[in-house]
Amino acid sequence: IASGAFAEYKVVPAKEAIPVPSMKPEFLTLLVSGATAYISLKELGELSEGKTVLVTAAAGGTGQFAVQLSKNAKCHVIGTCSSDEKCAFLKSIGCDRPINYKTENVAAVLKNEYPKGVDVVYESVGGEMYDLAIKSLAIKGRMIIIGFISGYQTLIGLPQSHTEMLPAKLLKKSASIQGFFLNHYISKYQMAMKHLVEMCEKREIVCEVDFGDLSPENKFTGLESVFRAVDYMYMGKNIGKIVVELPHSVNSKL
């Protein structure tokens, strides 16, 4: 949460430090990704048993937690991803309906299998996926936007045509859309991290880490490999949270 990134060491006030039981890199996945999913779903998701939740980029660093926390709330979870390997991972963490958007038509799947729409969309992709998610909302459905990775490299969020049509689309369904930025919920952070660390220790959630072992130049090691890790993330290759291993067993997350 404190400012600063891509460093081997960082000095932070003791009150901002989160105690963890061990030096496992899995705990790094919780600091931003786990906390973002936990707090946003708790504060904005209004999850309850039987609700249908759509998670975009579900096999990514944050998506993996949105899937598992939604399942913990006894929801039916749909997750989009880009490969059969990621579909298998999503099934392993409880996703009821993984959709490989490279081989399946997401719009057709949602229309045919979920004709009443989805109650909650956990969205981090933007672009066409965002527009599709809006169309898939059920009556009184809710969308939580935690990012728009499709626009990060151009710093462009929603295309103008989408923003022009958005009010009408939401009005027709009495639906809502809310952004979520973790820093605005900092008062909830310590509580969320405490619970997430406990869940991780008890193996109640999977904290998937991707060290880049399957990347073209193998594992991400040292600060000089950060640029490869960022490219790997933008290409959508990672499963879980990308972690760069630094010297002296100090790790950095992406």
C-alpha cells in the first residue's frame, strides 16, 4: 500500500507492516490482489448464496481470489480466461463455468446458459469484455470495476461509444456500476489481510504464484527480469500472481 515499487528493500512504518507466519511467496499475492478482491466483494458485492458471479481475467492475480471468495459465499461462479490450462486451474479452485474466450464465444455462452443474466460482475479487462459484461447483467445486477488492463498501455479506459450508451443500459436493468480502488478502503485493510493470511495458512484459499517458469526465458529472477514479467502479464500468460524472485530470498510482486 505504501508508495514505491521494483525495489529489493523498502522501509515502512511498523503500523503498516503485516505480520505473516513465514516467508512464503504466497503471502505476497494477498497484499494487493487478495485484499482488493476481499474488500471490494465484501463492501460492494452483496454476495449471498445462490447468486451468479462473473469474474473476468479469472485466472489472474486478483481474479483467482474473486473466484474463491465468491465460492466461499456459496455463489455460482463463471470465469473468463485465455487457455485450456487456465480453465483447468479455475476448475481446481472451484469455478463452476470457466470460459476460454479463445475457443468459446463468451456472449453466446452467457446468453444460452445464463438467460436471466448474472448478479455480480467482477471486471478488470475493459474494452469489449466490459461492454459484454454490461449486457450480461441481470435485473438489479452490479458491476465492480477494479481495473481495465486492455487500456493500461494506452491509458484509455472506455471507448466513447460505450460511455454514451452506458446510462441507458444501466437504466433498463436498474443495474449499478461501481469502481473500486484499494487505497480508498484502507481502513478495512488490516482486517482483510488478517483474515486472508489465516485462510491461506489453513489452506482455505489457493494463493497461486507464477514465477515465470514457462516464460520464453524461464524464471523471473532479479530486478533486470521485471520488464519480462510485465510483458508476460500484458500477454495474458500468467496463472495467478506474478512474483519476481530477488536475491537473498526477497521477492517482489506484480
